[in-house]
Amino acid sequence: MTSRSKVRKPSQERSRVTVEAILEGASQVLRSEGLAACGTTKIAKRAGVSVGTLYQYFPNKESIFEELIDRLLDQRAAARSAVVEATEDTEDLGAAVRSLMDQLLAVHMADPELQHELHKYEATRGFTRLEKYEQQMQGVVAAALEKHAARLRPLNTPLAARVLVHAMTGVVERMSRENPRMLGEPAVRREIAALLAGYVSPTNPVALLDVE
Amino acid sequence: MTSRSKVRKPSQERSRVTVEAILEGASQVLRSEGLAACGTTKIAKRAGVSVGTLYQYFPNKESIFEELIDRLLDQRAAARSAVVEATEDTEDLGAAVRSLMDQLLAVHMADPELQHELHKYEATRGFTRLEKYEQQMQGVVAAALEKHAARLRPLNTPLAARVLVHAMTGVVERMSRENPRMLGEPAVRREIAALLAGYVSPTNPVALLDVE
Amino acid sequence: MTSRSKVRKPSQERSRVTVEAILEGASQVLRSEGLAACGTTKIAKRAGVSVGTLYQYFPNKESIFEELIDRLLDQRAAARSAVVEATEDTEDLGAAVRSLMDQLLAVHMADPELQHELHKYEATRGFTRLEKYEQQMQGVVAAALEKHAARLRPLNTPLAARVLVHAMTGVVERMSRENPRMLGEPAVRREIAALLAGYVSPTNPVALLDVE
Amino acid sequence: MTSRSKVRKPSQERSRVTVEAILEGASQVLRSEGLAACGTTKIAKRAGVSVGTLYQYFPNKESIFEELIDRLLDQRAAARSAVVEATEDTEDLGAAVRSLMDQLLAVHMADPELQHELHKYEATRGFTRLEKYEQQMQGVVAAALEKHAARLRPLNTPLAARVLVHAMTGVVERMSRENPRMLGEPAVRREIAALLAGYVSPTNPVALLDVE
DNA sequence: CATGAATGAGTTTTCATTCAT
DNA sequence: TATGAATGAAAACTCATTCAT
């Protein structure tokens, strides 16, 4: 679970609705006009509140984006947990790979425009948040690799996990950028599976290539 | 070769020197203070010219970054050409993979701070330029895949090329962000090779995983 | 007694308590955070009421400070009355001077931080209220000067009263600003007495200085 | 001489003119509309420049007021120096007193409206600058008291200097507030002289009053 | 009466760009 | 052509005050 502490507490029900309205307003502006054009005035207008109200709940503009990212990361964390569960309960390597892939695809297929704009914001901040998230993801993958080690080629687990997560998210992110619909195609899903599986497979031919 | 049409009169010698000074100034500010703090006045000062002069050679601030990106992409295009050459002359798949990888690593190891800041700028623009570049890269890879098709598993070439390029650049870019030195480690090089080779290898186990 | 007309319905008991709470809240915020940081919301919070309630009893923020000043001036008025009494009943000039001085010192030694912040507020308003107060003080002093005229040097009474009051309050106010504790020192008390007494004394040497 | 370092250096002649225009604009707004209504936009407009220009020369609004105060204090410092000179060269106590008084009166008679508004600003800042200035003034007075000690009543010099400066500035400041013209009247000048002279005179009757 | 969320005019400040010298 | 002072639109943020509940 991520922080969310920056949002003020006016615990009343009305408050929650307003906060939601602001975040939804920001999301809409991000989607329709992009990060660069997403100012506090515009956000407030779309949210149907005044700037003053906006600042009653968020200390500054950035904190709105941060909250949006928090929520995005919460979704991803949930996906991660689903992967962990799916992996823990079975010896089926294929199931693990499918779970990992499917969760990732699902997460990226939801509201891709918004995600792209938030990604731009993250770029601004040096990707600090997303980087941390991906590190946790690496932890999950590393655990899975350890568990199934017997059926995989010999691996430097942390490095392999890093490569896997980076490759997978690299592919998914770029495809989402080019055309989010692609992520729904079975062929794409299959190829990503091939990428992951081929990398860890005992039949991987690196040994034959004289790299180094 | 990329555009560069925005820059006025590269004919006079004095002019060329000034343009270079401005670009170098911008690069320095980007490296030392980051994109967010990189204003025209600061650039001009570091370049040792006045803002007025800066606007004599560049129509606006963005065009400076665009030119810097042009040059970055020129370097990458050169790397791409090197890969094409290396691949065309040989039947050695390993050599092709190594060439691809090495060029990519080399490109990302040069001036990583500057590249990160330019990447932030590109994020702002929706990665239009980088995306176009990666598409060209996909063309090169697709050609190589066609050429060596006989020794690879059956592939949907365009899709496979896309996955390969995205995976590779995804890994390299993220590692460069985490720690650029990583890119110089032989182990990393080997694992990237494994990622690429495993994906296209006829021994890839996707068929066994019942993905769809 | 000063106005206080701005405060609504001091009739109900509950009301009076609330008004007191608000004034006490304001005083606390003034003391601890200063005039600049003393907003209505903060005042209300410290008073344990809502902003709405605050505005039920005070028409605007200024009126709170005005009331606080009213009370300060009431204290000073009381001090003034004490001086008047002390002066009326006796022919002792020394007693009059001592009374004047002691009341003034006592008033300024009480809650100096609050007084300083209220003084800043008064500065904002052009010192209107304090000026009026000092004028009344001048009246008292003028009366005393008339009464004891026989034992003093020849004086333009209103002007002399003005000079006396201005000098005395000028000294006390500044000392309070520099260090309120100073006001408690006997040496200081003695010097202020010397200032006042020397000014009106028949032995005053102005005549010898050829000032005009 | 006071700092003035906050003002940027664009050494050209044009610059100086602009800085002067801004300061004059600020002075005018202060005089005609008061500190409270003196915003950057209004200052710039009166100065005949744009806000941007204003911020080219002053880092923020406060720095404009600070510079105005610097200049005011420079005038006062000059007055102080004149007093020092006048006092050093003579054994005439009357001359010293007259010089002190006259300089003070002259300084306060120049542009009193502006001074009052700057005084309000200083109130905001806790009178830090003015306080420091008055301390220096106390030093000057203390020196004079030491020099003429033989002809004065026994004094605790630092305390006496403090009382004298506080009394004098208190009187002058308040009179300037009530009605600046008063400061020009000979009677007033005479009474201030009486205040100062009576305080230090060997004939001062404090000893007779049983204070303490 | 009490509440506190909502308001929005107003303020300061920035910075890409222009243009007179 | 070079200069750098001037521009001013735009953005973020504040806070006294109101009013629906």
C-alpha cells in the first residue's frame, strides 16, 4: 500500500467526493490536453470546484499528480500480489509466466492515455516512484526464479530478474505508447511469453554464441 | 541523416562556431542543472553569447533540444548502420547479435546524464523522435530476422522485431537510468544476448507453455 | 471605557464565553506565530470554534484585533485613571511623576509579545487608536502641569504635555522592544523619572543654550 | 554606508535609470496609496516599466522596500556623521545638542509620508533595521556624553544614551505622525532641546524625588 | 446557532521571446 | 550581427469571507 498521506483529512463524506472530483478532473485534463497544459485552474474547472477548494485538499499541483501515481502504483501492487499468489500455489512455471504477463498487460491496458501523461510527469521527477515499483517487481520475479531454479538454466538471480522485468515492462510500455490496443492481441501476449520463457529456458543458446 | 533544417546559415564559419557553442552550453546546463532549470538565459550565458544571439540561430528554446536530439539520433543511426554492415557481410548469427548489442550499449554509455535529460524532454513531446528512430531499428532487425529465418523458430517478423527492439532498448534504458556503469559489465552484456537469442531460438519453449 | 460596539450580543452567557475564547485564541496565535501568520482559520482553531462561529461574533478579522486593542487601551485607561487619582489627592510632585511612570511601566511589562504584535497591527492602521489614547494621556499630564505650574519652569502646557508623553512612551516602547525585562530595572525607572523631572524643572538649562 | 547588494548589477547607464524609476514608482505608490496597497504590478505601472523589468532588478517585492530603507538609513547615517563632526570640533555642549536635534528634525521633515509607510513596513519586520540604526546613534551620543561628562550630572553612560536617543526619536517620530509641520516650529525645537538638556543637567532634580 | 467546505479575486513571480541600440 | 534590457502573458498559490447543511 502506498502513502496517500499528502491528501488532507477533512474526513466528512463531502470531502472525499471533492477529492475524487479533483483527481478525476486532473485525469480528464491530462487525458485530453496533456501534462503540459494541465494547470491548477483548468483542473479545478473540470472538477467543478474552485482553485481554492483544490488547494484545500492538495498542498500544491504536484501532489495531485503524485496521488494519481500512488493510485496507479496501488493497482500495480495489487497486480503484483495476484502474481505472487498465483505463483506460490503452483509448481506450474507456465502458469507463473502467464500470470505475470497477464497482470502486466491488464494494468497497462487500463486508461493508457492517462498513464502516458503520468509517465511524462514521472520522467520529470526522474522516474523515482516507478523505479521503486519496478524494484519490488524484481523481488517478486527473483523469488519465482529461485523457486523454479531446477527447471531453468543457471542464473544470477538478481540480474536475471532485473533483465526480465526491464524487458517486459520495456516492451509493454512502448507498445502501449505506439498503440495500446496491441496489448490486447493474443499474438503479442504469446510473444512476450516467448521472450520471458526463452530467456530462462535451459535450452537458451547463449552458451553457443561466444559472447565474451 | 536527420533534418537540422531549423538552424540558420551553417555557411559562415563564425556562425557554425556560435551554434556549436550554444549547443554545448545547453548540454552543460542540462547535465549540471537538469532540464527543468535549463532556460534560454542560462544556456546563452554558458555558451558565452547573449540571448539575442541565441535567438539568431535558433527560433525557440525547443529547437535547441531538438537539434541536440537530432545529434543523438545521428549517433544512433551510425550505430545502426554499423549493425547493418556487420550483419550483411556474414552468416554468423552470433556476430549479428553481438554487433546489435554492442552498438546499443556503446551509444547509451556515452554521456548518460545528457541523454537522460534529453529523454525527459522527449517524454514531454510524447517520444515522437525516439519512436521514429526505434521503428527504423525495427526495420534493420526485421531484415536480419528474415535473412536468418532458416535458423530461427517460425516468427511473425515485424512483431518479433518490435518485441526484440523494445525489450533490448527497454533493458538498456532502464539500466542506464539506475546506474550507467552497469552497461559496461560483461555479465550484463551476456544476459542481454541471452534475452535476444533465447527469444528467437528454435529451442524456445513457448510452444510447451499453453499460452492460448 | 472604549467602544466594543462591534461585538454582537454580549448578552447571552454562551456568547460571552465564545467571544473570550476567540480573543484568547487570537492572542495566542499573535504571541506564538506573529501578526503575519495570524489568519482567521488559525484563530478559530486555537479558540476551539469554527470559522463560521468566529464570523458570528466578529464582522471581520480586523475587528478582532481592534477589540484586542480596545482591551489594551482599557488597561491603559485604567492606569491613566490611577495616575489622575494619585495626582489629584496630593501636592507631591514626585508622587505624581512616580505614579505616571510606574503605571506606564506596569502596563508595558504585561504581555509584551502580544503588545508588540498589536503594535504592528496598529502600524498598519496608521496608529490611529494609540494616537488617540496618547492624546488623552496628554490631557491628564497637561492638567497635572497646570496644577503644579508654580513649582515648574514656565511652560506652554499643551506642548510640554505632548513632549513629555511622547518622550516617555517613546522610551518605554523602544525598551520593551529591545528587551522587555529592562522595564523592570530600578535604574531604568530612575532615569525615566530624571527625564521627566529634568524637563519641567525650573533649573532646566535651556535658557542658557542659545536655541534660537 | 549600507549594503545595497540585493540590487542586480547590470552596470549600464540604462539600468541605473530603471532601478531609480522603480524605486521612485514604489515611493509614489507608498505615499499615495499606502503600504497595504503597494503591489508589484502597481509599482511597475507607476514606474513606467513592466513587472518583468521590476523583477530583473529586484529579487522580490520586499527587496524594493529594503532598498528604500537602506537609502533612508543612509541619509540618517549622514546626519549622524554631521553630528559627530560638529561635536568633535567643539567644547560647546549647546552646539552639540543643537546639532543632534537639528539633524534629526531635518531628516524627519523630508518626505514624511514615505517615511511613515516605510516605518509600517519596518514594523512588519520587527524594526530590525531601524533598531540597529538607533543603536549606532546611541554610540554617538554615548561618546558625546563621555566627552562632556565633567559638565553633566553623574551618568550611567550607555543607559543615558539609550534614554536620550529613545526619548528624542520617540518625540520626533510621533510628532511627525501627528503633523510633520510641527517639526519645523522653533518652539518644538526649543522643547526638545530642553528635554535633552534637562535630562543630563547637573541641576536635574531626580535626586530630590525619592524614586526607589 | 454552529460548522467547515467552498469560493475566487488578487498577489507574487517566472521566463521565453522581442527589439531598440 | 550582437547585445541584454524590456516585455507581459501565464501560472501557482493564499486567505478573508460566505452559506448550505
